[in-house]
Amino acid sequence: MQIGSSNDSAAVKAQYATSKGLDIRIAFHEKYSTNHQGYGNWIVSNYEIPQGAKVLELGCGTGSSWLGHDDVLARCGKLVMTDLSDGMLEKAQENLGERDNVEYQNADIQDLVFKDNEFDVVIANGMLYHVPDLTKALQEVRRVLKDGGVFYCSTLGENNFTDILATWFELGGEEFHPNHNFTMQNGGEKLRCAFEHVDALFYEDSLHVTEVEDLVEYLCSLASFKAVLNLPVQRMREILQEHVKDGAIDFQKDYGMFVCR
């Protein structure tokens, strides 16, 4: 998921060229989130996948959200995992292994090679805010989705810990512009360009961070977070350390997903 300016496509590509940075961010959330269900587990728990369904995941990343959900995977007649990054696809294949009903493919959500009405379910988690032409992308999703199919897409809210960090680093004299291209607050309206029925589901969670160094590592994993990456690491530590209370930094998290039919 993204922090920083959404307009630097080169930075976004660099951020997701390999799975290293994403692995750091996933591990950070697993370590410090107060909701122990886990965001990925919650997302999958909301999927309604009929037996034998053909499923398309766009921007699959490392495929980690599927780990531990073999029962859901088994219901898929075919699961097509796609990403723009070959590095991510390699990591997803490493995580999920070779399965008869899973295939991996490089794909661009704005120009899908799949046939009309091909999939029962389409999934796009934590990636729509990166898409340059969101309207075109959503129309493509609707094109490849069968009538009566379901589109699941998760995203950030606008009251997130990243926005709190924005305030802190602005106080440090830096510019910081969180990506609000597609959020839980504005995403529903944008989805209605392609879908008649859109439901918003929110995930209740927060962060209790006890090691500032882990938060520094998290921020350094974001290639698009230029305002902070231009700071010396020691200055990053100092700014964060100012907000430690009783041995920890507490943040609210604002995440969720849309279910579109």
C-alpha cells in the first residue's frame, strides 16, 4: 500500500519491483496490529466464491492473503493471479506453489487481455489508488466480469496512520501528500461508474508500535515517500521519538473493502 505522492509512476514501479519492501510492510502490520485476525484474513473471510468459480486477482502482490486459506483456494475452478511486476508474481508463485487451479500472468488492469464475461469473481486489493486511469480500469473489470459476478477491492481510508505521519513530517519541514486517489471515503462514488450496487465494509484495527526502528524501516521501504527519504535516518528517528508515549506509538488504522455487484 502507498504512502506519498501518487503522481510518480517510476517511484511506484520501483516500490513494487521486488517483494522486499512489501514483505517489510506486511511483517510490520502483523507485528503491531491490535486486531489479531489480520487484514488479509478478514478480506478473504468476506469472499463469496462459488464452487468451481473462475477468479481473477489483479495486483496480486506476494499472494500472501491466500496463505492459510486452502479451503477457499480449493473452491476456485481457476484462479488467475496477475501483477504488473514479474518480481511480485515470482514471489506469489513461491508462496502458493504449483497448483492445478492457479496460474500466474503479467497484466495491466487498464488493458486486460481476457474475454468479456470471463470471470465469476474479480479481486483488486490495495492497488486501485495506483492506477493512472481508474475509470478505464473499472470499466475493464466490469467487462471481464460475468453478469451477476462480484468485484472485491480493498483500500485505505483517509483517517489512517499515514495521515498522522504526514502531520508529523510536515512539522519537520517536509512536504508529504498521502495518496487519496481511491479511498474508503471516495471509492464508492468512483466504483459506481461501472457498478450499480456497491457496499462498503470497514476493518476495525489500530497499531501499537513499541520499536521505533521498525517504523523507520517501514518508511524506508516506501520508494515513493520522497519527503521522508530525503531526511537523514537519524532525523527520522528523532521526529518519531517525539511521539513515543509510555514506551509506544499508537496509531489508528482506517482500512476496508468494497463489494461490487
